[in-house]
Amino acid sequence: MNNSPIDREGFAAFLLRMRAAGLDNRKLIGAFEATPRRDFIRSEFHGAAWSKGSIPIDCGETVESVDFQAQIIHALDIQPENRVLEIGTGSGYTAAVMARLAKRVYTVERYKTLHNAALSCFSALQLTNIVGVHGDGSRGASDGPFDRIVVWAAFETIPRQFIEQLVSSGVLICAIGAADEPQELVHMTKVGSRFERRDLGAVRMQMLNPRMPKNL
């Protein structure tokens, strides 16, 4: 974490919010603290790096609030031996945080600009256990099975193609619901050939888009 006063104050406020939300996990907090969030966002938004709001990035996309990211990563309960699949690299920040908790992180991004920028950040931080992929992640990845999967997008129905890529007792977190209707953030644990679902709360996320953008 950058040691500027605004970063120290912002992280302290974030830490208080985490504890108030019951996310007082030492390893998780350490992973966030060790990952300089400002390195993943444009300079004009550095002052808002640890705020509760989302932050614009290139290609018309946004980074989810750090509070929401912490909620998701906490719910994944990543273990040191885990292989994690992330659909939607975005800025690369969450992949970098998860890489400090997991054995390996595979992260897929459809925007070439975002993919390249994230790879540069991973390299600068010497995070060698991240595999960044530029491509369509709507069907998952061929490197499975995975212990944990997180999709930063919504599906209209349960995405069984992702559940099939989980190991037994593996966890998938994503949003379920139509674009113009209330969505639910769901935590699904694979149990044999079925899954157990636990709802985490209402969200509003973009639908997962399988189309690859041009010239971005």
C-alpha cells in the first residue's frame, strides 16, 4: 500500500468498514494492504481508491467498490492450495489480491486494453502466480477444474457450465437475474453432481457478454 496520508486514511476507513461488516479476517486484510490499489486506477481517482464507490476505468468499464470486492473475496474463502478462476479481470486489482491468498489465479478479460494494463501491474508487483487470458470467458476456461470461481457479471439463470468446472466442494460466486430486474448475488458450493446455493444479497451487475469487442 502507498504510504501517502490519503492512502493511509483511506485504508484505515476501509478497515473499519470491513470490521463493522464482520470481515475481520487477518489474511484477507493483509492481502488488501499488500496490494497498492492506486496502481490499478487512473491518477485522477487515486483519492477515491479506498472509497465505497465504484471507479471508472478504460473501455467504458468500472471497478467495483473495494467494499464489494472484499465481500466477494471473503465469501470465496480462498485457501493457499486453491486454483481460482476469475471472469472479468477489469483493472486486475482483485486478481492481485486473490493471488496473495491462492496457489494460482486464472483471470480472463475480453478487452485487450484492460488485459494488457493488468498484466503490466502483475509484472510490476512480481505476482508470478497469475495467468492472464485475453478472450471470451462466458464458457469458463480450459485450465480447470478450479477450487473457486468468481464472475464479475450476471447470468439470467444458474450457469451450470461454470459449476461443472468446479472440483467437489468448490465454490462459485456470481449474480443471477435479468438485466432489468433485481439480481441476487449467489454462493454455490458443488456437492457431487449437485450444488448448494446460498444467497448473499441484492446486487446490480452487467450481464455477461460473450461477444469480443473490436479495437479495444
